[in-house]
Amino acid sequence: LKLAVRESLEPLGVGAGASRHISGTSRAHTDAEDRLAAFVRLPSALLFGSGYAANVGAIQALAGPGDTVFSDELNHASIIDGCQLSRARVLVYPHLDCAALARLLKEHRASARAALVVTESLFSMDGDAPPLSEIAGLCERHGAGLIVDEAHALGVLGNGGRGLCDASGVRPHVLVGTLGKAFGLSGAFVAGDAKTIRLVQNRARSFVFSTAPSPAIAAAIPTAVDLVESANDARARLDGHARRIRSALRDVGYRVGAGVGPIIPIHVGEARAVMALSSALLERGVFVHGVRPPTVAPGTSRLRVTPMSSHTTEHIDFVIQSFKHLYQTYLGIVSDTQSAGR
């Protein structure tokens, strides 16, 4: 990727100089969009500067007053903000609860001019996934559009790293993907049919009024996609690491969230306890994020363990042993915190 960027700098430069609608569009941008659309098996794609801009822009462009958006309660902040900026009616359903979503659609779809269901495919803080095929069926039955944010699944899950929509046989109306995680670059994209993407291109304020992404980065996107598609061995190794960590830490006694990918939440509860455990792990040489409010709700602080395919078996051994070593101390921290709270 570094070589691809380096080779693009001389002919393209670093900055785009303007928004895409003025003079910021280069061949590198359109080639990247064509490659990304082919990767996720949708007709068209549109580059954004970040995943936040992509979610906010797509939802704001496709929903408005008189419409209703149905949103999972644990959706990312960028989805929440996009819903609010759309000025549509927003109905939030309990996390992963398809029965509740079905009830809301039955009760409120008829009164809405248009309806959108928005969900992540792999949730960023809980590491779990919705039944996408069931949600897609509900959308079809009630005439609602489906937007799926694949930010945390693309590259690491599904055949060729195409994410959970592809793995579930679901073709969403709009798919959002990011390039700053498994793809190793920066930026994001929105994909869908040509008419929908033209609408987003002309109505998404975060696209229309932003300087275009760097053409040097855009030129490296096809290389990143090629690398992701050919990374089956790395994905298998990553999956093995994740399964081993989940199993081992449950055996120790940690409260490990259910999930399908490499986002492994270790539920602690209190913010002070989770940050103390994160610090203790770092002192031993294990870097694990402590996640606390406002990123998650009060009382749901957790460690977010995320192995990489580049980790070795010895690395994973060391991580598990470090968690085992700190388990009793962790229990003491939680006990002291709860006592202080009382």
C-alpha cells in the first residue's frame, strides 16, 4: 500500500484541491469507486472522506420529513447523527430484536412516505451481528429500504472479505464500508444501485460540501481491495485467534460477549474498574482498549479485545496468560468499586 501511494504522488499530488462537484474528481476517484462497487457486488459506489461522513451523508440524503427510519438501538453514533439530520421520524428498536422491528414496521410503515431500516452488520462495541436475512425479508414485506453499515465486517468476514451481507446472501439497498480498518487506508464508501448513488452524490451534504479525498489514497484503493480479496489465510488465522481468546477467557471466568468476529467485548461494568484493568494489561505489554461512557452506556464499560492476523500463537498465549494473571485483581477492583458505590 505504501508503494501504491508513493507511485501515485508524482502524477496526482497529495490534495484534491476542491470538492468532487467542483474540480476535485480525478480518474483515481472514479477507478476506486468502480473497484469498490465490483468488490461488494453492487452497481455503483461513492467515495467519502470518512465512515462518519458516509453514514451521516447517506441517511440524510435518502430520508427526510415525512419518512420514517427504523434504527437498532446500538447503532454507531454516525448513524444516529444521520438519522437526526435527516429530519425524518426515527423509531429505535431493541438491539437485534427482529420481532420488535416487525411490530414497528407493521404499526408505522403505512403512515410514512418512505421507510428505511438501518443497522450495522458487525456491531463495533458488542461484536455481535443481526440476522440480516430476516431483516431483509421484513424490509421487502413492508416496502422499506435497507441500509447496512459493514464498517467492521468488510475485509475480515465473508467470502473474500466481502462482509456479512454477502455471507448472508443479502443485497441491501445501500451498503456503507470503511477503508481505514482492514483495508489499511482511509476514507469510506457508499454503494448501491446507480440511481440511489446519484441521489446521494447530489444530496449528501457531507459529500457535496467536502474537499475530495486525497487522489493519492484513492489510487491505492484497488490495490487494497486486491490484497483483501486474496487474504483468506490471514482471515482464517484471525478467526482462530478470536475463537481461542473467547473460549479461554470464558474458561477463566470473564464475562465474554457473544459474537462472530474479532471484536471481543469483556464486560466489566464500572468505568473505573475497566480502565484499571486496561492499565494493568498495558503494564504487562498487552494493549487492550478500555471502553467507557459516553462511548457506551453507563454501567456497561468493557474491554474491547481485537486480535490481528499478524499476531502469532505465542502472542495469543501471552494475552491469555496475562488475563489469567489479573483475574483475581480484577475481581477485587470490581468489588471495591461496588462497595464504594453503595
